[in-house]
Amino acid sequence: MIKKILIALCFLSSITCSGHGTSVLFSNENKPIYESSLCVPGDPLPQMVLIPFFEEASQIVPNCKTYPKYMTALAMMVFYHKWEEYFGDSDYAVRGMLQKVMIQWGTTKKTSKRGFNIHGEAFTERVIIGRVEAKNIIWVWQGYNHKISQSALMHELVHLALYAKNGSPDADHEGSKYKGWTFAHSLMIDDAKDMLRAFNL
């Protein structure tokens, strides 16, 4: 599994395995900091852990199994790989968002007083599995079967990417009230989740 992760990191971050790439997007220059930032069993929970390869990214974990930082890093690289494939990122706005994102993992779902489904239809008092909390902060339920691919991480990162690109997270998704989210974004999420499943994440 570790070998697969290393190969994936080389591929997704455009770094050759010799360490010299022409388009390095995510570096590990702060390796000593990342190595010392760990979830410590027995310490009070939740805990904040820095995410390697992303300058200021972090996650708030409710326990030391949700999720090891290398898994989250790989999931974020898969997201960026797919975003570039579908939409490009010539101004590096999405890259910049990922460098600063904070992911708050939850072990239980929440109830939202109001919101929109994927088709733009308004709802009230509905159970949700993810939410944008601020420009660079998302809350995400840990997912079915404790898998990142079965969580709303990719979905919530799309909201933050649109926030970074357009100044709005587009709360109504494919609806017409806000602009940004299209059917292509929904397809990208499915594609990214398929890639995560290939890595058993």
C-alpha cells in the first residue's frame, strides 16, 4: 500500500521520482514539520494535523484513524489532478486554496436548517454530510465504510475551488440561482472518487 501511495504522489504532483520536475506544484520543503505533526493517541481530541505537500493545509481529526495525513494528502492531489484535467487552473487559484485548506472531519452527520440539493432545489431541515464553513474551511463527515471516497470531501473541495475562482461557493450546485457549478463539476467528482477507490481510499 505504501509503495502505491509513493507512486501516486510522484504521478499526481508532477514530480519525477528523481525529485526533479519541471512543474512541481506541491513540495515537501517543510518535511520536518510535517513529520512531527501527528495524531497522538491518548492526547485530547480532536487534534489538528498538518497535511504534507500542502504549505499551510491542515485537518482537524476526531480520532487517529480519521484520517492518516498521507491519505488526505493523496485525496487532495487526486482532486487537483482531476480539476486541472477538467477545468485547468492557469491562475493557480485552486492550487492556492488547497495550500491553505482546513478540513474538519466528523464522525456523525449534521442537520442543516436550509440549503440546496444537487439540482438546485431548496430544502429545510435535512441531514448533511459536508458543509463549507468559511473560505478555506470545510466540515466533512468521515464517510460510509470509513472511506474518503465515500465522503463528501471531493464535493466540498469543489465548493472551495469555485469560491477561489469566482468569489462564491455556488450553494445551489447545478441550480440557476448562483453561477459556477455545472454538470461537468458533478462528473469530475464521480471521476475523482473512482480514482480514490482505485487506491482503496
